[in-house]
Amino acid sequence: MKKKVIAALFAMFIGGITASAQDPMVEKKNTDRKPPYIYPEESIVRDNIEKWQDMKFGMFIHWGTYSQWGIVESWSICPEAYKFCMVRPEGMNYFDYVRKYEDLKKTFNPVKFNPEKWAEAAEYAGMKYMVFTTKHHDGFNMYDTQYSNYKITDAECPFHTDTNADIAKGIFDAFRGKGMMAGAYYSIADWNNNDYWWDYFPPKDRNVNYPPEMFPEKWQNLNDFINNQLDELTGGKYGKLGMLWFDLCDASPEKHPQWERFAKTVRTNQPGIMMVARHTNSIYENYRTPEQKIPDRALDYPWEACMTMATQWSYKPDDIYKSTHDILTTLVQIVSRGGNFLLNVGPGPDGELAPEAYQRLKEIGDWMQVNSEGIYGTKAIAPYKEDRIAFTSKDNNVYAFYLNAKGEHMPSVVKIKSFVPVSAKSVFLMGYNRPLKWKKTGDGIEIVIPESVRKNPPCDLVWGFKLKVK
């Protein structure tokens, strides 16, 4: 009965939370006006960054015990007065809530977990890499760590007897098996670790709750713990990783974690692995990660926009998913400005993705079958966007994507001001194997699209044109 009452309270309060857990602290850092990007010293890392930049499109997966309540990932146990943190039922004591939250480990049993199914869907969608939350801020480990009992493989977790109990390993293996790069998200914050939130003091915010200079042994223990876990993830059991995608990287406003030590550990294990120490503006931030936004211009450093497919990073019952039109428009605009797109899905407590997620991935894949040539391996080219047309480039070609309005049919004429093809037979609609007629005008060119093509276009939206310009 008590559990039913708690569940009902959660349903009442969760219903009013619709934000995607956009952290105001991240938003303050989520700006193009940053210190100059620092290129890594190692040539193998620089080479891997270039290879990753050509991949363009990846899958982000946020998953943990919190999916059982359908709430924001981790943040509900953080004592900060932001709306997305405040999903605890009114009147419930903070410490009682944390105990119930941590007890979610004892009921987490995602028996429908099938990483191969996820990997197949991502592969068809044209995704070339993935990043999975091995440990989010709450400290629950979705892999078989030897340095914490707060993990998916602990004897108190009912899923620990499953053949896929080491969830991270299953995911990494499945996606690599489809030819995709595997990446591990790892939060420096660990709100279950007594060397992060020391139980001598109450937690006060997302950072450690003690002064590191006053308690150096606690601080050193925390850094040892982080280093040991990074050694586990990169030491061989979890295979080759393309990147370590770090979050909440500061830990303390007074003292930085031992990033040089972490880098030595992971790059001794896996030379060339990319480190993404978000918002540190350091040599350990090999690419930058604007969150839930598209920069308003092309950026002169490696970057990736991470965005949700629905309204929040983690699973939410009956969540509202972005349309395929909106996702593709976002993809094209990100790529046209030189970035990568990391699109997030949040599996449910049973281990399945929502039907809407599979549908979006299928429809994205259908579009990629036609237009991927203008996505992979392309570079940004000025002016990047012109009215409703976004540009990418590769070799001697410019790709012009017409960003149609929702419900808009293919136009009979497409006007481009910024580029002129080299010959009469050097303009194509991708997915249509005959050259299109075009003519010069006073301020550019006009591409004429035959009626037969308009009635039966190679894809339903965001049409791509290929122009040979040199």
C-alpha cells in the first residue's frame, strides 16, 4: 500500500515536469564565446577527431534505475532549487527520498533489454557512433565495476543474473558489431560516493560537500576512485572505445580533478582515445558539446550538438517525440555548420525503446538512403545557409538541402544565389539519376524540377541537390 501511495505521488508531480532537464549552469557555459580551443598534442588523437568528424551522426543513450519512475536522470537527488531537480513529492523528506531512490537498484529488472535491436535501428538510421551512460551523476554503475556495489551487477539487483547483466558491455559489443564507434559517458560527479558527498556533511549542491584543501585524503580517494573506474572502462574488458564523454567535470569550485593523471591512464590503455571533458576549455576537451541548441554560425573547432529525441534525456512515460521533419532539419543545419549530431534516446525500465523512437530511426534511415552522400565526410562551406537552403561540401561538390516547411510539397523551382554549377549537366536531385535543368538569373541560379519528380520524389522531405562547382 505504501509503495502505491508513493507511486501515485510521483505520478502527480512528474506529470507537470516537461522540460528536458536543461541545466541553467550548462546554459551559462553553452555559448560560442569561449576561450580558444586547444588542439590535442598527440597526432593519433587529432587523426581520430578528424575521423569522428566525418561520421556526423550518433546515438546518445541515457539509461539508469531512474527510468522506473520516469523522472529526470539523477537530478532529483541534487539539492538545487531548479525546477528540473524538484520532482520529489511535496512533504517527502529529502533523505527519505534519497533512500527510496537508491533502493531502485533492488527493483531494476530490464528483461526486454536487447542491445542488438537498438544497434540495428541505429545502423539503419545512418548513425556511425554511439555514447552510453556508464555512470550518471547519481553514481549508479551500468557496468560491472569492482569499485562500487551500487551497480547493475550487484546481487541486490534482480537483473544481475541475466546473461546481459553487464549492460555497458552488451551495448558496446552490439554497436561495434554493426561497425559503429562506441563511446562511454562517465560523470565525474558521483552522488553515491562517500568521497564525493561525504556523509559527515549534508550535500549542498552538485559539487563535493567539503573543501578539498581541508580534507585532502577525501579528495585523493575520490580521484583514485575515478582513475580506477576509467582504468576498468579502457583496460580491455569493454573493448575499443572511441571517446570518453565526461560530464559535471568540475567536482569542486576550489580544485580541479586530476585530469592529467586520468589522461595518462586511459591513453596508456587506449592510445588515441578522445577525451571530452565538457566545459573545461582545456586540452582534455577534444571537442565541444553544445546542449539542446544549434550554434548560430559555423564554428572553427570540433563540436557536437547533443539533443533529445523526446523532451527529456531519460525515459518518460508518454513522452512527446520530435517529428522526423524536425530531426532531419536539425541534422542538416548542424552538419552545414561543421558539427556532429548526437541524438538521444531514453530506454524504459523494461529495457525497450518507445515505438516512436524506432519509427523516427526508421524514417531517418529512409532519408539517409537517399541523401547520406551530402552528410558523411562533408565540410562546412560559406555562407552555410541561404534562406531555407543549407549547404555542405565534399570534393568539388556542394550539397544544397531544401528545408521545407512542414506539409510543404516539393517546389517546381529552387533558387540558389551562392553557387553556380560548372556545366549544364552538373545539377542533380539526390535519389534521381538524371541531371536537372537550371538557368542563371540576375542573382544566382534557378533549378527546375520536373512535375513527374515532384509527384513522386525520392524522399518525402528535406530534399538534397548536388551541384558540381569546380
